[in-house]
Amino acid sequence: MAEVLGEMAGVVARITVQVGDQVSAGQELLVVESMKMEIPLLAPIGGTVQEVRVAVGAFVQAGDVLAVVEP
């Protein structure tokens, strides 16, 4: 299991995957906006998206678990 963590505080701008999607390592899972920048969060491993713990518009903190991918 690989958790995708927020890198900095911000707002979820978009989510590009759904639970059950197959993803490759390095594939964009979601994007967080912070200080007028878009920060893409990528899959750390290839596998299946098991959880997406946020919604578009949600405020997240650095270190929050935003998604979970299992090989």
C-alpha cells in the first residue's frame, strides 16, 4: 500500500482518477492549488487506486493522506 500525501497546504483543484482505476507509477492522481501554483500529486507506484480521501474544493494540509494506491 502506498499513501499519497499532501506536499503543502492548499485546495484540491482536480481529481483525475477514481477508486478502482489502474494507474502507472508517476501518473497524475490529483492536483492541489497553493499560492497560485498547481502541484500535481503522482502515483508513487503502479497499481489500483483503493481510496480517494478528498473532494474537489477541499482544503488539505501538508502530510494529509489524500489517496491510497495498492500494487
